[in-house]
Amino acid sequence: MEVATSISPMRFSLCLFLLLLVPRFNSAIPYRKIYVDPQLQDGSVGGESFSTVQAAIDSVPVDNPNWVVIHIKAGSYREKVVIPREKPYIVLKGKGKKWTEIVWDDHHTVADSPTFTISADNIVVKGITFRNSYNNPVNGNPRKPAAAALVSGDNVYFYRVGFFGVQDTLWDDRGRHFFKNCTIQGAVDFIFGNGQSIYEECTISVLGDAIQPNVAGYITAQGRNDPNEATGFVFKNCRVFGSGSANLGRPWRPYARVLFYGCYFSSVVYPQGWDSWGSVGKEYQLTLGEYDCYGPGADRSQRVSWEHNYSQSEVQSLTDPGFIVTHLNSADSQTAEYRDIYVDSHANPDGRDDMFTTVQKAIDSIPENNPSWVVVNIKEGVYSEKVTIPKRKPFIAIKGKGYKSTEIVWDDHRDVLQSPTFTILSDNIIVQGISFRNSYNDPEKNNPKAPAAAALVMGDNVQFYQGCSIEASGFPHGFITAQSRDGPNEPTGFIFKECSVSGTSKVMLGRPWSCHARVLFYGCNFDSNIDPVGWTSWLCGGKESQGKMGEYDCHGPGASQTGRVSWAYKYGEAEVKELTDQSFISASEWLDKPWWLSLP
């Protein structure tokens, strides 16, 4: 990074700076239990038992902050079930998809038909089958769209769940979803919508006989509307079998994206593989394809000519859990397993393998690629040392006694990349209650000014600062941010939410390190030390339109837009909502070690 002659040192405080946003160090995940048993009367067991699933959901308070686990007894429940948008953090846990079933037969419109609807974020479903019985051949009804489930919430996980229907069985509408060891059955468009979803080790059961003889059905109908949308259906190590025949999919919208990777295809897969439906003549817009699949139906010799040929790098990107970069209530969803180690500069660690006199020694003691969290508890005091968390040491939580009481300080300055007092090179790191200081530019030292970083954070360079205090001091004029997004489709950026900016020297909100820089200050309080122009284009003069550096709903003496540069980006409400949601920087550990899998 090129450094100008005027660089303002910043002190970041009053914030919990996390890469994985986990604000509590709990030895057990707090959750409430509710029970569903059709043989019981509602509330008969301490007010926590219900005879229907919907009654149990209705008992959960609006905007509940902690997980609620609803245990559903084995049996067939004839009801429509809805989890409304204002009721997140619910786990529905049945006794297995063969033993716990929720069934209904609505069919008037596809929007009203689902037996089960999720509108809330952060939902887990385990061991249940959802069925729409309207199109069951024994009923003799004319075939109509009749969904078993509609999923419109974000951060939703299905584990060993069944979805049974004929047409439009699973409406994977919108949001990020993960389906693990699930069964989805149908004949026509039976996995459809515009979700951003991974289906891993799932069973896809085709009911081709439910249409009419010699007519091929369709497994997917994906609805991506724009080539820049991150949505799509990814099927990883799944099995496709059944009766009759079915295409792998057809596009519901013009930029549909579907990948079947490492899947077993029985002869039920129709040889042409795909149908262009309403995209005839525009097949080049579609991203429908397969990679490394096998079985009788995997022969591609008769596939449509326009099938997308996925590259290895595309497949790697889409099949990684990062494709749906999701977290389920990052406050509580991490594995409860962790061990504590301690740092005290005055301690005598002889004979103890959990006590160290420096922070770096504590980190050095952690084995590489450790799979469980290690909490490094640092006693109050000033620690004069450089600290580095290397790349191969994830899942470390460094916890001080408060940023005013625990400080790590050093004064390196020879090179900006070598100068940081604290360096994070690994993923999944937590830091709480500590100050990091590079003292080289402290005024009382009278050193010639030089770049001297307090912290270097390398990993997923999407950073979210909430409730932070940003203090500018030491130079007559400086810059808070220098963000370096390389392209318009890169999901990185700096988001400052409800922060305060103050200090003794004039400061601009930022300048672009790369011309596509993205920075948002939202709901922040700006003191009078904010330069009225707000931003400078630095090395991107004439290319200001490429960046997105702006403010939204800020206040205070320095928040006046009078005098701001004309090219400051005008964020809209929808864009602000998207960026200030913590899912903007979410993590995927919930996919690897979800705490609720071990629920009894």
C-alpha cells in the first residue's frame, strides 16, 4: 500500500472486534425446551407442552434472542405449520423423518399451498418429514402445484428431513440454506425458487410415473434473475433415482444456476439432461451443468449442447460451504467445547501447561489446526510484545479484562507490513476486551512520522465494526479508512455501524486504496473533527464512480452533508440493510459443527 505523508493513527475502543462475532464465552449453549405430543393437552407439563406444532411455535415470544428447541414426538400431525418472520432461533426436532410427519393437502395457489412455511431467519429442522398429500395418486385429484415446504428465511439448516409431493414440492424461495442427508420427492419442478443453497448427500426421488407415460419431468427450476446474484442450487454427493424419467432441470428465470457435483444418477435421468423452457435462444445466460457425476444416467453424450461446462475452480467455489457463508445466531451457535489457558506476566508457570507469562507463548502452545476453541485469558496489565496468530492456528479467542485494563504495546515501524503490534493470519478468531497500541508515533517520543500499525487482520477481508469508538489524534490531517476492494463483484468492504468518531485532529472518512473501495458509515456519530469534504479520491481521480464510499443516517456536528464531495456514494435503504446485517461477514462453522446435532 502506498503511504502518503499524512497518516492519522487511530485508536479503536469500546467495541468487540471479532472475525467470527461470538460475544459470549459460554460453557453450555442456552436454550429452552418445548414438547409436542398429540396425546397431551396444551400446557399440561409446566406450560411447555403442546398438542400441535403450530401451538408450540405460537408460544415462542416475538424476537426471542435465544434458541428454542421444540421436540416433536413421533406421529403424523395433520396441520399447516408457519414460522413467522419475527420468530427466529427455533429448532424443530422430530424423532426421525420416518417417524415424525407433518402433512396437509392445500392446493388452491402455490403460494398458499405449503404444508410448512419458514419466513424467519436462523431456523433448524431435524428428523421430520413434510408432505403435501393433495397430488397423492390415491386421492384421484387433478394434478396441481402443491408445495410441501416454502423456505424464505435466511440461515436455515435441514438435517435428515423429508419433503414429499409431486409438483413444486420444495419451494427454496430465497435466503441461504443447507440441506444435509435429506430426501426430496416429486415429478415436476420439485425443487424450485431462488435460494442460495447446498444439498449435500441428499436423496432425490423422481416420481416420473405421476405425470403421464413417456413424459419426462424436471427436478429443478431455479430462479436466478441476474448474473451478479449469488443464488443457485448446488447438489453435492447426492443420489438421483426413482421411476419414469426427469430432466435435471429447467430455468425458472433467465440466469438460472444449478450444479450437480459428484452425484449418482440412475437411469431415471433423461439423456438430454436439461430443458431451456422459457430461455430458448438465451441459453448462454444459463449456468446449468454437472461435474464428476457417475451412474447409468451420467452419460453426457446426448446432453444439450448448451449445458454449462463447469471448471474445477467454479466447482470448488460453489461446493465449499462458503458459497452460502451462513451463520446461525453467531452469539450461541458455536460448539460448546473449549479449553482455557491463562496469561499473567507475574505468574510462575512452573508445572502448569495452561499458564504463560506472555501472550505469544500462550498462542505458541496451541497445536496447529486445532479443531476446538481455545480461550486465552489475559490478566490486566501492559504486555510489551508483538503478537502473531499464524495461519494454521484457528479457533482462538483472546480475552482480556477490558480495553482499558489489558494492553499489548510495541513500537515497530520499519515497514508497514512488519510494524503491527498484533497480527491475525488465521480464520475464526475472537478478540475481546483488549487494546493494541503501536507507540512509535506517540507525540512524546518525537519520532519522525512513519506508518506503524497497531493491528493487521488478514483473512476474509470483510470487516464489520459495531459500536466502536474511533479516535483520531497525532497528525494535523488524516484518513480513517483505505479500503481495497479490487472489483465490483468482490463481496468485501468496511462497515461501521453505530460507531462514534472523535479526536483532536482533522480527519477524513476515507480514501480508496483500490478504485472499487466500499465503505459505509451507518448510524454513526461524527464529531466536529470530520473534514467537511468527507472523502478524497486519492489515486482514483476520474474513477470515483467505481467506488462505494458513503454514509447513511449519521448524526453529530461532523455529519452535515454540506461540503461533501459530489461523488460520495448515496446508499439506499435496501443496500444498507443488506450490508449492516451481520450475515454480510458471516462464517460457516455452523455447517461443520452445529451444536444442536447432539441434542438428545
